[in-house]
Amino acid sequence: MKRNSQLSGVLHVLLHMAEHEGPVTSEMLAKAMQTNPVVIRRIMAGLRDEGYVRSEKGHGGGWSIACDMSTVTLRDIHEALGSPALLAIGNRTETPGCLVEQAVNAQLDKTFEEAEALLLRRLGEVTLAALSADFHKRFAKRRGAHQLEKAHAG
């Protein structure tokens, strides 16, 4: 089953944007996420609507962080992306006629709800600033410049 990696990808490019001097083009972000610039513009438009990023048009334009990274959580970004499903597993059928499967579904539904609530709570505890601090800790162990263009040269 294919996993939805959109949240991971968006967090990835947001941290690159935070490290980049000036706006970052959709083309550069698309290279980092290995996708099409149109996809980036669509995603970023949703984040812009929530006030997390801003866009500048014209030569030298692009996307930049517009929020205080210490107040924005991973849950905030997840919700700005439309709250995609967090779990990739589910019931075999949603309205089974079999009493055994009804019992299985009832327990699984309860378990899935609890797992999703825990995951959402944890996402709400981690800020973009915490991710950035972790990056900086890792970066300090490795010497050299951090550049989006070089980090994702393919």
C-alpha cells in the first residue's frame, strides 16, 4: 500500500526555505521534492492561505517563510494540507454482514481512532523550530555550506 509522504515532503521544503537567503522558486522546491513545480505551487498556495508562507512574483521572486516557526506545529501543516489520512490501514469492508467481521471492525475502528488521536497530539507538540534545531544540530556535525541547489543535485 502506497504511503502518503506529502507532509514529510512539505516539511522538508519548508526547512530548506528557512535556511535559504531570500525567496525560493517553485522549480527549486520541485527538485527537492522530486515533483512538478505545478504541484509545489498548489501545495504552497494552501500554505500561503494559512499564512505560513508568502510568495513574491517576478525576477528574484519565489516562496519564503511567513510565520514564526516556533509557533507552527506539524499538525498545523498537516491541517493546512487538508488533513490527509494518517493511517494506511483500514477495515476489509466498512459494512459487513458477518457478525465476526463486525466485531473485528468495531475493535479496529476504536484502535485506529486512538492511534490517530495520539499521532495528531504528537504532531501538535513538534514545531517547525524544533525541526530546524534538529537540522542545525546535525549540520554542526558536518562541515560545509548548506545549499538547496547542491543538497538535491541529481
